[in-house]
Amino acid sequence: MNRLPKIFLFLSLPLYIFDQITKWWIVFKFHEPLSTDFHSPDAPEPVIEGFLWWWRIHNQGVAFGMGNGTSWAPIVFLFVLIGAIALITVFWRKGAFANKPSRLAAALLIAGVFGNLTDRLFQGFWLEQHEDKSALTRLTKGYVVDFIRVKIPGYEKIHPRSGGFFPTFNVADSCISVAAVLLFISAFRPEESEITE
């Protein structure tokens, strides 16, 4: 357990890199949001007409944009992500991820959490509207880049104000969501005697 498990090298690292590449592609493709808004002034770019679009959204909060626009969210959620990495590390070392679904979940969590943590640490420094501000101020303007906009038939019945659009997300969010499903599945799987990574 002293060496880095292969699953992090061959799954977490490529997903983390893919997450960052896609986010920077969006940052360079779309203009940054105005200071009073959280989405790019550019129109969403259709990928699959009526279903999938690319669009630049800044999320300083958590799921569904909770905490956006508050002074505390960027710092609080920065520390939440750091805490999550610490907990995953502790649980891994204690053998809590004892079957294949849970180990996959851990690797996906690492990719997703590091992806969004990187955004919160560095994206605020690239905002033109804050380029003359102090480093601390720019750190507090950190945000997660969300860009995958999907319209799901019937979703407006669950969330009427959504217009059918699921909250915009990114690759890291997808990793975290799949990890949550795998953790649920792993609860019904027996532990395996040893970890082979």
C-alpha cells in the first residue's frame, strides 16, 4: 500500500487530464461570464440539436449552483474538496475499498475531486475582470467550469423551473456521479480478501 495503486495511474490520471483539457477548451472557446452572471454571454453551441449543447458556466457553489455569488462558497468548497481527498486516502489505507466496485469508485472520486479542486485553485486567476486584484481576491473568485448542457424529456415535470434542462456539468462531475453509483453497488458486494492493484 506504500506505492501508488495502478488504478489511480491508469484510470484517475487519464480522466483528470481529460477533464482539464475539456474545461480549458471551453474557457478558450467561450467568453467569460459578466461579473453579475454565471454563464457566458455567448449562445450555447448545439452538439445534438434539441438534446446536447456546450456552454461555459461558472459554478462557485455545489450541485445545482447552490452557493453561487456568495463570498463564502469558493473558500468553503475548496476546503471541502481537500477534506474529501484526505478522507479517500485514509479510507483507502484502512482497506475500506475492499471490492472492485468500491476501488473503481475511489479512483473515479480522486479524478473528479482533483479535477474540480484544480478549477477552484486556478480558474479565478485567469478571469480578466479580476486581473488587477490581489492573489487572495482572485483565489476567492475560484469556480468550477461546467459546460455539458443536456435537455432531458420529462425533466421539467421533476423540476418545473428547469425548462427540461438538467444542471450543467463537466467530466469531473460525471466521475463523481458514477462513483456514487458504484459505492452503492459495492455495499451489496462481499469484501475481497486482498487488493491486487
